[in-house]
Amino acid sequence: MGIIKVIWDFFQNQILGMKWLNELIGNGLSASGLDISNRWIGSIQFFVYDVIKITILLCFLIFVISYIQSYFPPERSKKILGRFHGIGANTVAALLGTVTPFCSCSSIPLFIGFTSAGLPLGVTFSFLISSPMVDLGSLVLLMSIFGVEVAVVYVIVGLIIAITGGTIIEKLHMEKYVESFILPAGSVDIEPPEFTRRERLTYAKEQMISTFKKVFPYILIGVGIGALIHNWIPEEWIVTVLGSKNPFGVILATLIGVPIYADIFGTIPIAEALFFKGAKLGTVLSFIMAVTTLSLPSMIMLRKAVKPRLLALFMAICTAGIVIVGYLFNVFQTIIV
């Protein structure tokens, strides 16, 4: 067991976390005559390290996920979901959400397509919640920073929120609150095209390049904010606002996250800086979930597809789930420390 732990720690710290890269950048700055204990130089080290690390992980993960996604075009996903009923359908929809694009705005067109194709509304909402909140990318990136236990639990609770949210919407029969132009109008089943391995690799490469171009500006912004928090905002401030002494820290982090538009890769650098400055784990994870699931731009897009009452219910379910998860993680962190 000792050997396995050593191997796993090496994988988590040096492969996923790329601690060697941080040391290499620090040594390079020191060799140039710069003092890495200086705030400005420390900010530069944090910025360069996180941008390179996240870019490498991002490109690798997008390529892998896009290759997997090539097996699940909308037509095939619809057929798969159509074979299940009840909570089983919600569960499959939530799992399918893990192999879809990274941000909530990218998931809404698929949600509209699934709803128009006649899939149950609760099932499509399970997909909509899961897609931005939980994906393979978030699992790997969270593992690189917070460890495997936190990453796995995050994914599990995210799936639970997605399944529960979709089930509640299904039981309340909210179909009448979907805009009329999206209501099922009869659909023709089209057999999804079969790709060769070369075509799948080409598709994955194109998706990687396209997604990277869209996401990279948000990575720069997220890492920039993270560097600011990491090196310039006093730790006492973070602890006071988002630490254990503030019982409303989780709610505050959730509300702060809503107006921000970013995907998991742009959000985690901010969360990482907050965490290492003293913010509670659950509070940080609530921030991540709020940004990726309830961003203001995505809610504006979703309003075009659903009426205010259904939108409000969706936001209430997600917010309640995020806040509950945040407090549970905070309790968990208190117990294990």
C-alpha cells in the first residue's frame, strides 16, 4: 500500500499538478536575478505556471472527451435516452452530460434539441444541469488541485443534483412553461453517421482547437484573478469573508459566482487561490458550481427557451443543491482536519 500511495502522490502532484513546472518557472525567474518572494514576481510565477498547466490539461482533455463524444452525436444520444424511463432516464442523461462541452451556454442548444425531439422535460434538464457542472475535465483538474477524494465526491454530488433536479421538474409537469417554438413537433429519426478512426481523430483535433480558442481568454482572466488573490489579497480578508467563521460564506460564494461567465478551466484558478488563502472547501466548490451552472449569460439564453416560472424553478433547484453541497463539504472538511 505504501508503494501505491507513493506512485499515486507522484501522479497527482507531478503529472496532474505539474509541481515540477512551478519549480522550473521559479528557478528560471531566480536565475534571471528576480526575487520570487516579491509580490509582482510571485504573481508572474503563479500566472505563467497556471496558464501552461491548464492549457496542457485542457488540450489533452478536450481531445479525449471529443473523441468519446464522437460516439454520442445528438441523434444517438436521443436514441439512448429514449430507451430509459423514470429516474433511470434522468441518470443516463446526467451521465451523458459528462461527455459534452464544458460551459453551460454550449449545453443549451443540445437541451433545446433534445426537448424538441420529444424527450421528457425532466430528462433534458438532468442533462442541462450535469453538462456544465460535471465533466471528465472537472474530475481531472479537481484531482490535480484538491485530491482524488474531493474530485470524486464533487462529481458524485453533481450527478445527484442533476438527477434530483430533473426528477423534480418531471414530477411537477412543467411542460407548459416551455416556449412554444421548442415544443415537440414530431421528429424524424436519422441514423447517426459512422466515423472511421481517422475521422474521429480529426473531429477531436478540430474540437480541441475550436474549444481552446473560445476558452483561452477566460483562462487568462481566471488565472489573472487567481494571481491577484494569491499574492495581493491578505489571507485575513479571505478567511473573514469565506472562512469558517462566516456562516453565510457558502451563500455569498454562490451569489458571487452567478454573474461570472466562465467554464471549469477558467473558474478553478480562482477557486484554487481562494482555497489556499483560507476559504473553506465547500465554499470554494459552491463558487465553482455556481459559475459553471448558473452564469448570467447562460440564464439569459435559457430564458429564450423556457418561461420565467420554469427558469426560476431551475435556478432554485440548482442554487439549493449548490448551497447544500457547500455546507456538507465544509462539515466534511471540519471533521477530517
